[in-house]
Amino acid sequence: MNFDYEFGNQYYNYYYPTGIESTKYTIMAPMQSQNTQPGMEYLMNPRPIFDNPNYKGSGKLKDKVAIITGGDSGLGRACAVAYAKEGAKIVIPYYDEHIDANETKNYIEKLGGECILLSGDITDKNFCHKIVEETIKKFGKIDILVNNAGVQYQQDELNSISDEQFDWTMKVNVYGMFYLTKEVLPYLKGGSSIINLTSVTTFYGDPQLIDYVTTKGAIVGFTRALARNLALKNIRVNAIAPGFFWTPLQPACWVKEKIPSLGASSAMARGAMPYELASTFVFLASSDSSYMTGQVIHNNGGQIMG
């Protein structure tokens, strides 16, 4: 794979690994990397755009209470801000990204919203219990759960994935979602919504993300089975499969040379900023999607179709 770019220009030549196909793509960011997972947004260059100033809330989530794991940054931050604009009260469980989390909380409060932060590890059942306990103590109810938190690691071969990496990826991406959903369920009522984050990589099988793709495939199955299980209670369960969005997960996962080409293989030949997913989060949480459950919404610039 070869690519030429100079950060600041609009289009760049990108050559696929086959050496046969080529296209022009819009670069999202220059080469960079981070050595911690799931990454820090405040260290990114450029900073992700998480709020569309032209997006005006209309009370679609007025007085709703939403728990958004990993809402401190990336897609979770875009979701939290959009929900706040729509009138929801926000609870953000996050790992250890304290600077990012406080930036998000301050931004929501400047919008006139309410937000509480809870730092901990969602692979710990006790922390998941605490999340729900603190939410009920503060707001008295739960209406929306967004299982967004996750980690991903680039490895070229299956034999390069250590047992420790596989175990951690499974625990964060699947066990954490399982534990927290179990804790939240007793408090959900008819009209409530659960939104799980899978990935476009599940649908084409990224060869360098084998363990990550495995977890995201499990999330699709979990979503569909739980949706049928809860349908007659009018609790909807859906998933979003994002393409390449400029979030901390990207520089924390990929080698720095990969960063400029993120999203190049999509039909739109670009990656996306987190705000471009915000309205999808709102749609699935609101009554606008009242007859939708067990579905996977694909926001990927045409990378996967059908």
C-alpha cells in the first residue's frame, strides 16, 4: 500500500494493497499514534468535531436519563452532547480519561444540561452495579442505555494476538456490555431504548482486527436476541455499525502510517467526524424509531452496502 499526502490539501492518491484499484480520498489527519487504550481525545491532531452547531434540539429526549459508556470522548461524546441538546440528563461511565471526561461534562453544562461522571472499569460487575446505583440516586430512573465503550488493537496475524489481549478485548467489548445491561434492565420501562455499538469491520472482516471483529460480531447477535426477548415489553434494542470515524480509538490502535488513509476504502472516500453519527443516536433513542428493534444501522460512507 502506498499513499502520498501533504496535510492541508483536500484530495490524496490512495493505492489499495492489490495495486490494481486506486482512488482519491480526503485525509482526516496526519500520521500520529497513542500508546494507551482507548486513547485520549485531547491529544489528537486535529481534534474531532463532536458537535454540529447547526443541530438544534427539539425536546425529543426531554427529561430522559441516558447512560452512555465511553461518553467522555469520540462517538460517545457526540452522542452525549446531542442527547443533552434534546433535553436528556447524561451519565457517563468512563475508564481513566479524566481530562476528556471533564471537557465533555463542562460542554454539556454550558448547554444547560446535566451530566455526572463515573470513572471505573465496566469489566467489573461491581462498577456496573455502582453506575446504576448512582444514576438512580441522582436522577431516579433510566430510559436509555448506550453501550459504546470499547477497545481495539491492530495485529497482523492470529498468532500475534496474546491470550491477555484477547481476554481484555472480550471483557471490555462484550462482558462490560452484558454486565451493565443486566444491571440496567430492571429499571427500564416501555419506550426505553438500548443502543449497542458494533462496527463496519464485522461485516467485511478486517484481517488486522480479528479479536475486535469477533467481539463486534457477538454484539450483533446479542442485539438481535435481546431485541426479541424484550419486544413485548416495548423495550427496543438496536445497534449502530460505524465506519471509520475520527475518534481516539484510531490513533490508539493503528500504526501511525495508517491514519491518513482511514475511510479511503469507502464509497465516499473519506472517514467521518463524530458529529456525523449524533443524529443516529438520537433517532434510535427517541420515539422516531418506535417500530424499530433488532436492527443494525450502517453509517459507513458506503463501505458496506446491503
